[in-house]
Amino acid sequence: MAGKVFFSVSMSLDGFIAPESAGDLMGRQWMELQQWIFPQRFFRENLKLGGGGEEGRDNDIVRETFERTGASVMGRRMFDAGEQMWPEEAPFHTPVFVVTHEKRDPWERPGGTTFHFVNDGIETALDQAREVAGDRDVRIAGGGATILEYVNAGLIDEFSIALSPVLFGSGVRLFEGVDAGRVALEPVRAEPTRRATHLTYAVRER
Ligand SMILES: NC(=O)c1ccc[n+]([C@@H]2O[C@H](COP(=O)([O-])OP(=O)(O)OC[C@H]3O[C@@H](n4cnc5c(N)ncnc54)[C@H](OP(=O)(O)O)[C@@H]3O)[C@@H](O)[C@H]2O)c1
């Protein structure tokens, strides 16, 4: 059976998923947005940030999101930022399809992650990801522009938002430009933890 296509992001309470400038990526706003995930044991191990860390529902959510993912798709800007930051053993451990206009050979990392660069659009990238994911799910990893393309194309089945207790005021809005007339949402789960509120929705066509 084919898996689902989903995304899972951290969002500020006022709807932003990234600071205005990519240069601020490791700045205060980004750290506050992600403050729920950095202490989690699974996240720390996967990013090689050192041992220890919290266990509990936040950690389980990070692990479950990883385990359900058989392949990821991401935009070029997320890849460019990650290329600078991920450890040599990149944290995906599956194929990753990067939608881009740039032509580039596949980039294989130790630990099972291979980045494939797809030049003919989001549907081709998704077809390739589905093929290798088998019965596991495909994660549209980000960033905002790429997620929105998939939402507006009606290709997302489900999404999760970790709503962080932080206000940005400005930045990159997750749903800026969404085709709201096309998308209907069905609540699946709402899980508050000490650090964030985890919201999951199924996407239905209107
Ligand atoms: N809050 C979170 O949980 C979270 C999660 C992930 C990412 N992010 C944030 O998201 C930001 C990056 O997102 P972004 O929206 O700026 O960019 P993005 O979606 O990562 O990448 C956009 C780029 O991907 C390429 N692309 C996208 N669609 C394409 C298509 N159909 N055909 C060919 N190329 C295509 C284009 O690059 P080229 O034309 O240059 O090839 C485009 O400029 C980062 O700041 C990151 O922090 C946040």
C-alpha cells in the first residue's frame, strides 16, 4: 500500500516558519522557534549534537516522524542551508529528492542518505520519492516555498505543525499564497506538551 505525503514543520504562534533573511538562520528567532526540538534525545543523536537529552512525547514525535519517512523531498534553499549544517552523516538515512533548476550529480553521504537533484518539477520529484519509499510515507521536508507548491497542487495528504510559543512579527509565512479555496482541513490530533503544541491535520479537496 502506498504511504502518505506529509510535511511537518515548526511554526511561530503568528504563523512564520523562518526568519526574513536566510542569514539569520542560526539567530535568536530560529533558536526560539526550534527550542522544543533541540533538547530531544533522538534529534541530538541524529544530528550528532552529543548524547543525553530529553525523553517524552516531544522526543517520541521526532522519532515517529523520522521512522515513518521512507524518502524526503526538499527545495534548493533548504538543501543549501542544510549542506552547511548537517553532519557528514546527513540526518535523513533515506534518499532525498531536491527540486532545483541546478543540474548536479547525486550526492551520497555515509549512513544511507543520497541527495538526488530533480530538474523537472515537483510531481517528478514526488513520483521518484514514492517509488523508493515503498509503503512508508514521503515527507516534504521544506522549505516554505516547496511545501506551498505541493499544497496548492493538491499533493499533500496530511501535515503536522509544532506551534512554538514565540512571536516573530515578520519573516517567511508558511501559508502565504495558499490556494485557500482548494484546501479543506480535518483535525486529526492536537497534543500540547510543555514545549510546543503539536497539531495534525488531514488535507481534503474542497
Ligand atoms: N520551520 C521549519 O520547520 C522549517 C523546515 C524546513 C525549512 N524551513 C525554512 O525554510 C527556508 C527555505 O525555504 P524557502 O521557501 O526559502 O525555499 P525552498 O522551498 O527550500 O527552496 C526553493 C527553491 O527550490 C527550487 N525549486 C522549488 N520548486 C521548484 C520547481 N518546481 N522546479 C525547480 N526548482 C524548484 C528553486 O531553487 P533554484 O531555482 O535555485 O534551483 C527555489 O528557489 C529556510 O529558511 C528554512 O529555515 C523551516
